[in-house]
Amino acid sequence: MTQLTDLGIADIRSGVAAGTFTAVEVAEAFNAAVAAAQPALNAFIVTTPDAALEAARKVDAARAAGQPLGKMAGVPIGMKDLFATKGVQTTAASRILEGFKPEYESTVSQNLWNAGAGMLGKLNLDQFAMGSSNETSAFGNVISPWRRPDDTAPLAPGGSSGGSSAAIAARLCPAATGTDTGGSIRQPAAFTGIAGIKPTYGRCSRWGVVAFASSLDQAGPMARSVQDCAIMLEAMAGFDPKDSTSLNLPVPEWEAGLNPSMAGKRVGIPREYRLDGMDPDVAKSWDEGIAWLKDAGAEIVEISLPHTKYALPTYYIIAPAEASSNLARYDGVRYGLRDLPDGAGLQDMYAATRAAGFGPEVKRRIMIGTYVLSAGFYDAYYTQAQKVRALIARDFELAFQHCDVILAPTAPTAAFALGEKSDDPLAMYLNDVFSVPASLAGLPAMSVPAGLDRQGLPLGLQVIGKAFDEQGVLNAGLALEQRAGFTAKPGKWW
């Protein structure tokens, strides 16, 4: 008999609707899984078993009364601790917000609760979403449930949405919210063998999401299948007048539109993504993905994205610049941590609070961002980076004249061990080399599990689509998913 915790969104929703099991039974099963694994994986900062049960009881009562059920009815999820949740601690994994309980609910989380989902807890992440390994959290590292054969070294679950990816892969939740600024949904999905989609910038409201880089941040779903991502994205997305960057467009029925046939579609393969010294397992996986889409009926075409080599430096100017502005609000005056030494003045309080509350990576990015925005350097760095960003977006526009979607690796390697790259920021930043371009252009992009490398660790393939064409991305992802036949899951060691 299949355990309830092995079920995804679609199966849970169907089972609850049919009366095969109750939403409360589902919530109890996942609550137990979270409690058993939390000490070892550290995927959650806060657990909310009562909230999950309360939402489940409402769904069961609605079903008993013959009322219509929502898209996520009976599905308990994890909520990345970047989303404000009313009355539940929201920290962005930083000490500077420890103990902060919002008096409001983020638009995305409220949309999910309205659709019938329940909350298992707030998931750990890199502090303020700054990181690629989940090692910058003030509440300790998230540990991936995956292991290399005959090796006990703990592996990174990816970042910043590492708590989300680890919890889904370990069957602690069927799905979770993530946010993606430069790859923080896609890269952790690839590292842990799950699926995740960053929609077009503006599809999901940023209201109530702790800001990192406002022109890049985008919420999206993470789950174990393309179908589950489609279901959850439908529930999350929608126009929000409280967010000036929100797209005033109807939400398509992505689940109903799923179709794995690629007949008549052209898939672009960017020549610039064939990096010198590319990991042979990643290159092999990419070649297999090309063959799978060809088998699905697609025509494969080579394309050029000539400004790709400038994407990382552009991103690491723009994102820290926006972060330095967004994080200026954490000053010890209105909320969160306040460090006020005896006899200290206002400037002393600012300095002491930020020194105590922000971690090293956050401080590094604030300093970089402040530098590139400073007088004398603004035009040389920030203005130039914005010009290059426009060129990168233009590259995609031109490429999409010749193809419908683009296929590329998600990350340059499989998961690495914790501590392996933490003392080398540049090596860590290179994890985003394949994911950053789509973020700079605001395009929808998805990672789908494609197989295992020679060490038995998951690899992901990335599908990038035209603006507003999440359906095309999901359909190509479904074609890959069906042909990859990925069923591997981590051995339960925790």
C-alpha cells in the first residue's frame, strides 16, 4: 500500500475528493514525517502542525457538506520562510527578524489557503534568499536527504530554497513554495531530484514576500512532478493590485493544458551554454534531453545567446544593489532585532543591530550593492549592468524568433558537500551560471529531474520559455519527465 507521504498534490486532492482518505489523515501523516526528520534535516525553522490540521478539518467539513473543493484541497504544504504568514514567525532565516510575527498574510500564501492548502511549517532558506547551498541561514544548514554512495558527508540541498527542496525530496511535504531571484527554485530542485518552475516575472504577487532584489524576485511552486507544479502555480498566481509589478492577466488553466507532444515545436540549444570543462555527466544529461524532446516530436535548432558570458557579473551587480536598498529598512527601529549598547546614539544602534543581525553573506552583498550605487561608481557599474541586462533580454527575444522553448542544464554540477565551496564566494556564485540569464530577462523557466550522475545524485534539465508562456514550459517539462522516467528517491537515513 502506498504511504500517504509518497503522494503528490494531484493524488492527494483526488483521494480526498473521492473519500479514499481524509484530509486530516493526510495532515497527520505529514506532521509525523516532519517531526521525525526535522532534527536531522533542519528543513523547517518553525513547524505548524495545528495549522495543517485546522485547514484539513475545514476541507473534510466542506466535502461532507457537498461544497466545492479548491485546487489544493487537503494538500498540506511547506511555506518558505520568506513569505509573511499572519501570526506565525517570519524571519527570512535571519536573526534580525527572529521573533517577528506579521499582522498580515502574503498574497501568495493567502491564495494557497483559499485553494484549500494547509501549512506544515516555515521552511529554512539561505538568509534573505542570498546563497546557493542553504549554508547562510542563521538557523543552521539544511541537510539534503541525498547521500553519495559509501559517503556520509552531508550534501547541500541547493539554495536559497533549500528547505523547500529537501522537505519535498524527503517526503516531508508534497509541495512547497519557493522564490527564484537568480535560480533559487530551479537549482535546489535539480540538486534534490524534484521539479520547480519560476514563472514569468509578475505572475505571482511579491506582496508580503521579504524582498531581496525587487526586479528579479519571483515566487513559484516546487513539487515532485510537472503536473503538481502546474496545479500549485494556478493556485498561487493572479493579479494583485497591492503589487505594482503584478501582471494584470487572467490565470491560464495550466493543468488542463498539459500536453507532452512537442510536434511542430522547435527547441533551441544555446551554443554559449556549452562551457569549457563542462561536467561530463551534465553534458550527457543535456544530450539525452535533446534526444527526448526530439522523440516527442520537436525540431532541434541551434541558437545563440551572445551576451550569456556577461550574465553572472551583471546579476551580481544588480541583485546586491537592490538588496542594499531593500535591507536598509532593518535598522532596529520598527521591528525585529534591536541592539542598543549603553550610551549609544542612533547611528550606533543601526551599526550594532545590523552587525548582530545580518550574516556574512548578507553583509557582503550589502557592501557590494552600496559600492556600485555610490557616487562615482553608479554609472560605471549599475548603469552599465542595466544596459547589459537589456542586451541579454534582447538575445532571448531574437532567439525565440527561431524556437519555441530553450533547453539547457539547470546547474553546472550535481549537489556538492556542505562546506565544499563556502569559503569561495566566486565558486558558489558560479552555481547560477545557467539559471541567471532567464531571471535577468524575466522569463519562465523550469527544472525537471533528468536522471542520476555517476555518483548516484540527481541532475536537472532546464526549460526556458517566452514571456507568459508557462504552458509551453510545462509541456516541454512533461515531455522530458515522461521520457526520463525519474523515480529515484533518497534512501531514508534520518
